[in-house]
Amino acid sequence: MNANKALFLDRDGVINIDHGYVYQPEQFQFIAGVFKACKRFTDAGFKLIIITNQSGIGRGYYTEHDFEQLTLWMKAQFAEHDIPVSGVYFCPHHPKKALPEYLQRCDCRKPEPGMLLQAITEHNIDPKHSIMVGDKLSDMLAAEKAHIATRILVRSGQQFEQKTAQHAHHVYNSLADLPSDLINN
């Protein structure tokens, strides 16, 4: 069976404006051009998979149920644009600042590759033909460890250090700026 290609996306700062610990639809503000960009990739056969650290759960700011409700709402917004979301993977843990049940060093919290590796296995993804888009060093490091072929860093209105950009193959202002030639690689 042929392996699939995936467009892996971080959530906060890539899909939506990162207002910090977003867990309600009223707080969730899609970044301009997200739907158009994602549609181009899903139309070209990429699976859309979201990979997101959610330490707000671990810190007790919101619950896993709150996250799941927001995820259902977000996926419905994508569906209204005829964009299937193949999977959403999240890590609620934090190694230092979390409630006891979430206080741990794990292999799923980016920069560790656990969520990416799980998605690769569950969706039969070929990392050599896949793309990771993130807005932080941890996104790029997780993609490196999972051997994702193309790592893209988006600014989404924020600044980052040059060493962060060194872990990316490309840097763009936002997801909407991804060129079409990435689809054909």
C-alpha cells in the first residue's frame, strides 16, 4: 500500500492567532488565508494533520473536554470549506508547570516527536513526502526528529531567533504564503 503525504500543522500561531491558551470558539481567530492554503494541499492529496502542545490542559486553565469541543468546532469550520482534517493530536503534559496528573516529561510534547510518529503510523504517512508547518523551534525540532522532509517556519506576526530559522527549510509570513511548488515536491 502506498504511503500518504501529510501537511502537519501546529495549531496556535499557524492556524489561529495565538492569544495564549485558546479553548473557546469566541477566542479562536483563524489567520487570514488558512482555508485557501489548506485546500490547495488537501486537493493535491495531502492529509491535513494538526499537532499541538496544549499545556493549558495540564496547567488547569481548561479541560480535555474543553479542548475536544473546540477541536470539533474547528474541524467543522474546515469542513465548511470542504477541507477534511485527518487527525488532531495533542499533548496536555508539561514537565514543570502542571497539575499532578499531567506533570511529566513525555515523548509527545514537542520538541519530542511522539505525536508526529503516532500520526505517521496511524495514517500511513511517508515523512519523506510530508511537510511540517510551525511557528516555534519546538515544532521544527519535533519534525527533524520525525524525519519530516520539509520544515516550514511561519512568523504569523511574531519574531524568533535566527537559530530557530536555521532548523527550517523555509520561512514565510504565514501559512497563506506557502508556494504551490511545495505541493509538487
